[in-house]
Amino acid sequence: MSQQPSPVQPLKTVGHATRRIDAVERVTGKATYTRDMRLPGMLYGRVLRSPHPHARVRGIDTSKAAALPGVKAVITHDTAPVWWGAGSIAGGAQYNDDIKKITTQRRYIFNNPVRFVGDAVAAVAAVDRHVAEEALDLIAVDYEVLPFVIDPEEALQPDAAKVWPEGNLSPNARNEAAPTQSRRGNVEQGFAAAEQIFEDRYSTAFVHDAQMEPRACLAHWEGDKLTLYTPTGGIANCQHDTARDLGLPDEKVRIVCQYMGGNFGNKNQNQDADLIAAMLAKQTGAPVMLELSRREDWLGMHGRWHTVQYYKVGAKKDGTVTAIELRGYSGMGGYRKNSGAISGLELYGCPNAVSTVYPVYTNRTTSGNFRGPSDPQGFFGIESMMDDVAYKLGIDPVEFAMKNMRQPGQGVTFTNFSLDECIRRGAELFDWKTRWRPVPGSDRGPVKRGAGMSFMQFRAGAGRSSAVLRVDAKGRYTLFVGVTDVGGGAKTTMGMIAAEELGVPLSQVDVVWGDTDRCPYSVGESGSRTTIMTGYAVVQAARDLKKQIADKGMPTGSSVLVASVDPNPGTDGKVRNCFGAHFVEVDVDTQLGTVRVTKYVAVHESGRIMNPQTAKDQIRGAAQQGIGQALHEDLLYDKRNGQPLTAGYYGARHLTHLDAAAIEVTFIEVDDGYGPFGAKTVGESGIILGPAAVANAVFNALGKRMKDLPITRDKILGALA
Amino acid sequence: MARKPKDKISRRRFLEGTGVAIATATATPAFAAPFDSAQGRQAAPPQARTRIRLTINGVAQRIEVEDRWTLVELLRDHVGLTGTKIGCDRGECGACTVLLDGRPVYSCSQLAVWADGRTVQTVEGLARDGRLSPLQQAFVDHNAAQCGFCTSGQLMAATALLARTPRPTPPQVRTGMAGNLCRCSNYNAIVEAVLAASGSAPQTTAGNGGAQ
């Protein structure tokens, strides 16, 4: 079944474990993050946020705050009515300018009514952050408190409080209030052909991206040109979005991000903090450093949308799935920042499937992209459901997966396919036949052991990005790429790809990154696209430069040769995916309700691996995040008052050194002829499988299906009671 | 979030309150508002300042600090040592870990005035004459910094651990660094780096595997 291209041929630089080119800066404190910037005369900005889940602002009295010595500006919607295009967009179509224009449910940098606890109301700039904080206390806001709704299913009831006057079903990209639907085959016929039908409900929690660096932005106007020092994984997107929102041409906005403390989907495009800082700087005529506290970052930014998923699956007794139906609800908070999609049905070859997903407004904090935006929650639901079906039909879940996964020839042509190989290798390395218990819950306990697995395929398509490469007379190469290196090691990877194609050592290549005045367009570090797309542009730039050198000879004196490329490659109509399978063993303490991961095997095919060191740690870190989503993380709300209860690392119980599992990573390497040297997706792929694999292992240990993430102690003890 | 002035607890009062919990627990009036009413107040009261002596990365300094400054504010905003990061500013994440008289502390949860007469070491003080410390070198070699934002704190916690326990076992490393979060969740690599720097053979880097 595997369609394997020829095994990868070794290369000189690419494929070898390589230290990051900026590792010394990262371990000496010299790496400059946004909050480490200082400009002469710099002021400090702070934001006032709503304490209510839903309220109309009757009036804001800023006079006392403005009179406080040291305060330089107080802004509200009246003085800074800036529409934040990326903050709410019809259908969550985040990169589409035309849809931003037609979006009617718009989000501003300050909103009225406020739609969640933490929605921004006003901001101040002052000589230091203490004065700015004091000034916030002096702003008097007259709120008319409104009814609120927290639960997405309740929000669709006719008598629910309305987050938007048009209703709580968030409109699509045509501004129509309709769920997102996708359909293949004929599900009615599929269910008619089934010998057994299974139905169940699963749910997942809101988990915050929780990158270690809280949001900040330093805004600085020089004449009519704005410079924003801001943590963003996409400087080009941030520039374009900010320019549009402020009514400036793109070239009048410069975005600089040299180092940033994590991304995970929280920092592409522009954020309201960028616009608020820009408005404060404009009003005061001074540079303004806007800082968000950890709590503000948790509530004011976004996290993974929480979901409710109802499945109906039809199957034959031999384990052939004949129909799948999903009805899902995604809680988007008060604004539609991203899609709210629920993935997973595409994993299965079953010809008859229908998915109907309702993106729903609530008075909770905003939902948005987090590493594999629609995947871990959807894969948890469908792969728990299918695991359950496999047990009920008396079939080993690994065999069930091999039988029902989407394969070549089922209406799709892949550039290569290795999911079966990932599952086989994983089962072998994990020793599935020994660790998995055919009778779930059969361990006598009281600490019960069990094993589970999950599998995935995830997009690894090609696309547009740019690179500029220069060589001087001394043979020094300088690569200009619009990456910011959110933590995955993109700068080093881009340098390695250039060195490989040029045939020079990495030490001969300097990389310039993270500044829109110096770097060409890059797709941005979202969608795991940097290595594939910007890396491909780097290869093309190196080829162009090599040809120039061959034609003209190396430059002499002060002249240089420059290659500038902007390729937009495709995959010849084929589907290009990465593949993976995770196998997990857990111990569940039936007296305490705790879950401990005792073994974790991750097998991935991500094409050719560019830098094995950083790639391995991307998978290991992502798998830990997946465990956190499975067992710990949640943003709980008090339904009586709409207040968030667990904002922050402590409340959401993020994994610590004491909680981390040993993740064993294996890469199956192939070169399918696309991407730079055959590279595929890595960054997001590792988080997708954890929740399903952990939950399935818990079922194998207990014989009780845990259907609601996170699988906390109370839920386990409740299931056993 | 929006606070009413009368509910406000200053950072100094809060930290002192938690630092000497018993003493202030009976002294609730100490939590009374610094400003009972903002009405008519035209000038911010001058902030109390204290002159302190301390040694930072081996250099003795005399600095006049505002009493409300935290140690991390002093380091980052007034001494220019921005290698120490603020991740949560409330003692949850460990990004701001520095050594105070050789012991790891969250510098967001220490007042600057408390450092009077004491010795502070930050990430900037680890390298000697431009040479990385063995621990820093191990962090480089083992890719222990992904985004790098927690790295300074991880390094300081590990430096303190290795000073105390030169050849730690993997569980000792994990316990010694339990207060330093990494959202890149690069925990395996960090523990590998610390073990490599100590010369201890890495056995397993696993912790409790997600145990709640």
C-alpha cells in the first residue's frame, strides 16, 4: 500500500543535527525580545478591560486619569475608533482582505458593548508602568450589565442572551448565519448499508496557547512612518493588517521581531495590542511600550476553541465503516477570529461522510488558532469514537485503523503515502501486542495500566514565499528571509537550506530575519509552512545566484550579486500530507484518579528532516502539549457570573518538569520531490495525536470511556464511582 | 482587570504580606487602600525611595530604588539586565528566576529593597570572559532553548541545583527545576542538558508523565 519514493540520499548540511545559529544569544540573555527594547522618551501603556462578561458602556470618565501627573494619554473608542480587521472576520477567513471588508460583526480595539471578561475598554500611556496602572484605576466606566451566555449549545437556544443582535450562530464568509458543512458520498445509503450504528458525544476544553512571552508592543512613529516592535510569527501579515487597519500604505509600517517567546498560533497577523500601542504613540508623540499582564494575555488574546461533537458511525461487523456523521459546536467567544472548524473525518476512507459544525458566539474569551487549529480536538473526538467502535466490534484498534484510514486510490492521489508504515513502525517500537489489553480494564489495579494509539495525516502543501540571497566579493553569503523564528529554529533551517544548495558551509551564510524593511515577504510561521514554503524560496534563490555566479563570475571589489525570488509552487494536483502515529501507555490510579504516561512512542513521516535536532524537539514538545490538553488544561467559567476561574499557568495546570513524559521520536524519511529537498510539515503535526492516544489508553486501562477533555481526576473518579 | 481603587493592594504590601504572613495576617488595616479616594488628587504622592547596596554579577553597586520596585524591575528597567524575563509576574512560571545569595528566587516576587546587602546573579553573569559556562554550553549542544523565553530562568535554577547537587539523578533535576515552566514543553531536552553538564549519565528524562 505504501507509495514510497526512493529513500533519501544523504546531503552535506541538510539532515545533520545542527546547533542553532543564535543559540549563544538565547543562553546568555543577549537575545532581544520586544519587552527588552528601550527607546529614548519611551512611555508605558496599559489597557483597561471589562470586568463583566457582557455589558453596554454608558459612559467613560477619563478626566481623573488624564489629570494624574505622569499620564500622557488616555484613549477610548471615542478617541481611537480603530477597526481591528483580524479580530473578527466573517467565516474566520483570516487572510482574506475582501471578506474583512464585507464583515459586518466588526471588532474594534475598544468595544461597546463589551462581550467577555477582558474585552478592552480604554488604554493609557504614562511615564512609567506604575503610573499607568494607577491611571487605570482612575478611569470610571459606567456599565449597563447585560445577560450573558457561556455554553455554546445553550447559546443556540431561542431564549439565550444574544452576543450579537443577529444571533449567536457566527456568520460564514458570505455573512450568512449557517453552519459549516462538508459532505461526501451519501450518508443515508451508508447508514442503510451498516450492520451496526454507534452514536456518542465528546467534548473538548478551551486551552490557551500560553506562550511564555506575554503580549507586548513598542510603537514608534517617525513622521508618518510607524515602526512596531512586536512579537509576531508573520511580519508580512502583521505589516499588511496593521497598515489596512490604520489606513496607511504597507510601506509606511515597519514590523520588527528579532526574538519572540513562543507562538503556537497566537502571534501571526496583527493583534489589538499593536494597534493600541500605535494609537497611544500617535497621541503622545512618543514611543509607547504596551505591556499585557499574564492575565490580560490569557483573557485578551485567544486560545483553542472548545467543542462539543456528536458522532454517528455506521459499520459492518467486519469493521468496515460505511458512514460517518458529525454535528459539532465550537465556542468562538464574542468574536469570530478564526474558523472554528473541527477536523478528523478526512482521516477515514469511508465514502459517505457529512460534517456540520456550528461556530457559536458566547461571552467567553475569544477562540482562535493554536497549533493545528482544528485538529487535536477533532481528532480526539473521531478517534475516540472509532476506538470505541473497534472495541465494540471486537477488533484491535490498530487493525481497525489500518482498515479504515484514508488511502491512495480512494479518490485521492498523494505525492507519497506512508501512514500505514508509520502505524506499523509505531506498533512495533511500542510493542503494541504486548502492552495493549484486548479486554479493557482487565488490569487488576489499583493502578491500572493500558495502551492506546492514534494516527494522523496533516497538510504539507506548497505555496508562495520569497527569499533574497546576496554574495559579496569575499564569498560571504547573506540570506534575507521574513521569518522570525518563533522557537522552531527557522533561522537556522533557512541558513542550512541555503548552505546546502550553494554547496558552502553554514558558517559562510549570514541570515537576516524579522524586519519588514530588510526582508521580503514570508508566509509567516503559521500552518507549519515556513520550512516548506520559505525554504523552497531559499532553494530557488540559491539556484538563481549560482547561475549568476556561473555566468558572470564571483563579484569583485565592492560589487555584489543578488538573487531575488518569489516562487509559488504547487503539487501537480496531488495531495501532499505528512503522516504520523502515536502510541501511549498510561497508569491510571483508580484511587486517586491520576493518569501518568509511562511510555510514549511518536512515529512521523515529515518528508526529509532538515535539522534532526530541532525537528525532534518540535515533536517532543508538541506531544507534551498534547498530553497537557488531554489531562490538564482548561479555562473554566463560573456559569453564575461569567467569570473565568482558571486563567494562568497555575489555574490551567500546565505541565511542569515533574509532569513531562519521555517522548520517543522516530522519523521515517522520504523525499517526494516537493518542498525544499523533500521537507514536509513538522511543527503542528506533533500536537494532533496526543489527546486521542492518551484518552484511548485511559479507556484500555479502565474500561471506561472518558469523553470530555481534559481527563481530570474528578472525571475519572466520577466514572469509576 | 478593572479594579476599584479601594480594593487595590499595592505590590509592596502584597509581597510583604505574603513574605511575613503571620505578622500581617492580623494586621488587615495594612491592606487599606493607599488612596481612599482619587477625588481631587492632582499630584501623585512622591514615592518612597531607599538607597541600597548590593552586588550584581560580581559588581558592587549602590542604587536608590523605589520601595515598590520588584527585583526584576530593578534588574530589567534600571540596571539594564534584560536577560531575566517576566513571564507571569506573579510567581507561577519561573522565567524571572535569579540567584539571591546563591539561592534561586522568583525575582518578580521579591522587592528590590530586600536585596540590600545581598548578592544577585543573573543569566548575564554565567559566562566568564566570554566563555559560556558548562551548563550554558550544554544548553546550546542539546537544543535546550526553543523560543528561549524561559531559558534564563531554567539556567539559573539549574546552576543553583548543580551547585548544591553536582551529580544529580534525573528525578533530582526534575524536582530541582519543577518551578520553571517551558511552554515549548522542551522538558526532555532541558533535563538532558543539565545531566550532560553535570557529567551524570542520562538515564531517562521522563518525569511523571502528565500525572496531575
